[in-house]
Amino acid sequence: MSTRVDPSRFFESKDMASRVTPPGATILWLGGTCLLWTLYTFVFVAASGQTIGDAMLTAVANVMPLSLLAAATRAILKSYLMLLGVRVQMLLHPLLAVAFATTWYATVIVLLAFCRGLRGGTFAVEGFSGPGFVWQVFQGLVLYALVAAICYAIRGGREAATIQFVTSPEPLERYLTRDGEEMRPVEVKEIVSITGAQDYSEVATLRGRHLVRMGLGEFESRLDRASFLRVHRSTIINFHHLERVEPAGGGRMTAHMANGDSIDVSRTGAQKLRSFVV
């Protein structure tokens, strides 16, 4: 037996044909690799007087490991880091940046030694020294930041849910969100918390996290106020997934949720929670 789905229970997708989406990750990766290789070749010819052939080979030694590291970084960010809380992401990014820069530096000096061997020289791994070392490490850190920024831009512009509300006086029960090229329904009752981030909202459910291109205030206006409580100016929690609350000092509290998240509760939010005490 087929079941009729009430479309008012869903978000409505915007007109996909009239909206320009950013290019995919593969196109950006290939285009960025070719652009960097061209720029490095030009720099080596202009700065060190290398022949075109030698400059192209040296550029490969710099760009090839960078390109592979960029692809690996995107996979790590998309599959693991972006699923974590914002604070955890902020703590892990510096560590990943150092690992990125160190790995790139080590790979480059090995490949440069290999290039010297191809030209008839001695294969000897020699590290950079002085300003050259500082510049190479600085490049690695900046390039990691660039790769991470592009990954978040792709996620925000292409993979986040580009949706709008259908006008309805009833509380929202389901909505659709993008998962790559697919669209998946999300049950509102499975939402654990919602965190506002400028024009986006990060939704934590019992199954993971996703972004919704909608401000926290607009999201809140469609939720059941008997189930969802705004405990901070940037956070809404689902009362049904609240496991316990403990004092955090200064009239504030910490809410521990069913998915393991610990959420800061402001003084105003703490007063709201206390109103439920019987």
C-alpha cells in the first residue's frame, strides 16, 4: 500500500536550474594542480634561471606531493573532521596544518634529490636552510589553510542543504538535505541540537551532522516549542535528547546530550531549564 506524503512536512528545494553552483572538488583539484604547476615553472625559470625542461621537472617535484596531500586532506576533512563539533575542529586544524607542511617538505626534498639524479647529479637528500626552510614551511601552512578553506566552501555551497521552508502553521516534522548528489529525509525528532553559524545552521542528529543554509532564528520558528529549547543565543537543543544538566558556574550550565555532545547553556537558558524542575 502506498503512503501519501504531505509536502508541507518537507522543505522545498529551490529552482536548481536558475542557481549557479560552485564547481565540484575534482574540477577544482585538477585546475588547481595545473595552475600551481604553471606558476611554479614560471617562478623557477624567472628566479633561478633554469631551462624550461628543468623548471618543469622541479615544479613537478613541488606540486605532485602537494596535489596528493590536498586530495588526502579533503578526504580527511569531509569524512571525519567536519563531522565533529566546531571547537574540536578548531583544535585539530593546527595539528593537521603542521602535519601537512611537514609531509610536503619531506616529500619535496626527496623528489628534488631524485630530480638531481635524473639530470646526472648525485642522489643526495638535502634539506633547505635559513630563509629557504622558513619559506617552505610557511608555504605549507598557507597551502593547508587554502585547501581547508576550499573544502569548507564546497561543503557550504554545494553539499549543504540549499532549502527553504514551505509556509505552514504546523511544526516541522521532516525535511530534505543533500548527501552528495542525493537527497535524504531527516526526521526532526532525531535532531539533538542545532548550532547557528552566520547564515547556516549545523544540525546534529543521532546519526551525524549536516549543514542547512538557514539562520537559527528562521529554523527555530518552525520547530515544536514543546520539544526544542533555545539554551544559548547560538544553540537549540531537543529536550527529548537531553540526558543530564550540570552547573558550570556563574549561573551557567552544561547540557549533556544523547549523542555525547556537551553544550554550553547561558544564564537565560539555565533559567528556562530550571522552569522544568518539578
